[in-house]
Amino acid sequence: MISDLPDKTESRRSARSAASKPRIYQQAVKTWPNNRRDKRDTAQGLVLAFLMRFKQICNHPSQWLGDGAWGESDSGKWGRLREIAEVVAARQEKMLVFTHSAR
């Protein structure tokens, strides 16, 4: 246990998914290799890699696309994070953020 950390405060907030996300998910799915020639790639490793891609898209599409756009309208989570961070910053507090996808 780390003694200088405050008690955990949990705030459950829902956020709407951006209209562009289904298209981006489909783009990610199309990169799934149909013919794995490299035997070093295990099925488990491949599945984990794709789960990470989908989690990145869920957080914000720019995290996976690497396009640097980071538009708030592209991710409901991004907008919610800004709202929470503004409150925390106004109090001059610090925060540690974890996200979870229900689906």
C-alpha cells in the first residue's frame, strides 16, 4: 500500500460513441491477417493485439489512427475526460484515470 495516495474516488460516467467509430472499427478488422505466414505470431498474440486496437479506438480513434487530430467530437470519452479534468484542475488536485468499455 502506498501511504501518500488518497482514498480511491470512483466516478462512473457514460459517454456516447462517435458516429465515425463503426467505420474505423471496420477499417481495423480489415487489417486482420487471413494468411499468417509468420509462425511466430500466435493466435493468442494476434487476438490480444486486436483487442488493444479496439480499446484504442474506443478511447479515441486518433490513438489508433495516429493522425494527431484528437477532436472532441470524435470521442465521447474524450469530452467526458475534459469535463472531469477541468473540475480537478480548478481544485488544484491531481487525478489518475482508468477507462472501461462495457461492450
